[in-house]
Amino acid sequence: MEDNKTEQLETTPAISDQMPDTPPETSGGKKIKGLVILLTVIIAAGWLGLKMFITSKTHIETDNAFIEARIVPVSSKVSGTVGRVLVDDNQFVKRGDLLVEIDERDYKLEIAKAAAGVGMAENETGGEQMKAEGAHAALQSAKARFDQAVLDQQRGEKLYNRDVLPKEQLDRLTTTRRVSEAQLKEAEEAFKRAKAEAGLAIKSGSKAKILQRKAQLDEAEQQLSYTRIYAPRDGYITRKSVEAGVNIQAGQPLMALVPLQEAWITANYKERQITYLKQGQKVEFSVDAYPGKTFQGKVDSIMAGTGAAFSLLPPENATGNYVKVVQRVPVKITIDKNSDPERLLRVGMSVIPTVLTGRSSGDVLKEMNPFK
């Protein structure tokens, strides 16, 4: 019996030889590890969410924004036949560049007529001057006759009182004085009329007819200058609708000029987003046409009302059932020229502007404090 027990002990392996070097992982350890990973994910997601929330409050963004610029219409001030068109569609021109020439022959004829009118007016004024001088001489003669008639009447009265001169002859002297007096008044009126016609009544000595003819000459020269149409400012030619040989009318639009160097962005922010928007804040924006490229600008101004308030048919909230709709306020953003030196931006392009309000994370978190 003792021998059998000894063999069993020898053939049975030791329990220590069957046990592994490291203890197996328990189910409790796995739970702890999973909880740590889950907690880490929750903390990371919370931190990322908080960061995104703070960024949304300090960096105000919208995709309802477009590039705009002034469109300067180019039209003719005079009628005529187009002689030459010196620009093409989408061409860049500088201020003062010649755009269109109109046939100027008819306007040169008008200048010749006006110049002839000035010469005729000067000749007429010279004749009227001579007429005025003649009227002045007639006035002096009438005055001399009147003075002589007065002296003759006075002598006749003295002789009549001495019974030297008969009554009949004294009456003739009196009549002669009255006639000379009437002739003197007539000569005075004629002289005044001649002076008015000659323009001598004006203290400056200017001749009305000559000034009128010169004004007509200046007008004709000005009309001739309008036959050459120049670019009013730097910009790009668009909507060109004129060709050589076409007969145009005064005021007819010929083309449009867009100064892209003065373009701006109109961003329609929600009314809840403009709380901390101020003039002069920095703006970064991207353009759908140029992915990956960032442009800069700054807030120029905020419109005085919402877009709906200035629409063609503004809403009448006082009538019918009212449904609250989030309004949008247009914000004008100027574009930094240094960020777009090649003039890549065009009118109507969609942009996504982000206004950097300059607020810190502490400012945002302070607003969230329910105990403040």
C-alpha cells in the first residue's frame, strides 16, 4: 500500500508546475479599463464640444453672404452715330481711357454756326453803338434849341412889357419854346432806347447779344466734347451693348463699369448673431470658387434694419396670424486689398465670412454662469 501511494505521488505533477507564471485577468479589471476609456472619450468629447461652442460665440460665421460692388452705367450725353468702340467685354480700363467715339461732323457744323452768330452779334452791337451816339448828338442839338427858345421867350416878354414887341410875335416865341421842349423830351427817350439796345445801360458794359451768342458757341463746343466718352473710373467693362455704326440716343446705356477694387461683402447674419458685432472687427472669409484660400477684411457697418423691413413688400405683423421668423440683418464687410491682389473676387460670388469678435473664453463662460 505504501508503495502504491509513493508511485501516485511520483506520477502526479505538482500543482505549482500547472499554474501559469502570471495570474489570469479578472472580469473586474476589464470593467475598470472600459470605464476609464469611456470616461476619457466623454471628457474629450465634452472638451471638444465646449471648445466648439465657445468658438461659435467668439467667431461669428454665416454662409448667407455674397460679394457686391457698385455698377457704374456708361451712357452718351448726345445723339449720333457711333464711330468707334475701343473696349471689349470684361476688359479692365483706367479712369480717363477712351471708350467710345461718336461721329462729330454734325457738331462741328453747329460750332461753325455759333461762331458766325458771335460775329454777327458783334457787328450788330457796333451798329447799335453808332445809333446810340447819333441819338446822343440829336439830344444835344434838341437841348441847344430848347435853351435858345427859352432865351428868345424871355427877351420877347421884356420887349412886350416895353410895348416894343407885339403880342402876336410873343405868342410865336412861346410856341417855339414849347415845341423845342417837346423835341428835347423826345430826344431824351430816343437816347435812352438806343443805349438800352446797345447794352450801354449795364454798368459792366457787357453786350447781351454777344454774351448770348458766345453762350451758344460754348454749348456747341461742349456738345462736341461729349462725342468722346471716357471711363469715369477704374474698373471692368460689362454689359457692353454698343457697336460701331449704331445710331444711339442721348441717355442710352452703352455699357457698365464695375470697380472690383472697391468691392465689399454683404453678410446677412441672424439677429441673434449681431449682439457683439462692431465696426472695425477683423473678418476672415473663404470663397467657394477658391477652396483652401482665406481672405481678410473688416466690419464696415451694420444696416439700420433687417432685410425684410426694406423689402418691396415688408411683412405686416399686425395683421393675421403671427408666426415668428428669425430675421437677418445685412452687415457690410470691406475686403482687404492686400489679400486679393490679383482681383480674383467677382460680384455675386458666395462667401463664408467669420467675424472675430475679440471675446475671450472667460467672457463666454461668464455669460453661462446661472448665479451671476
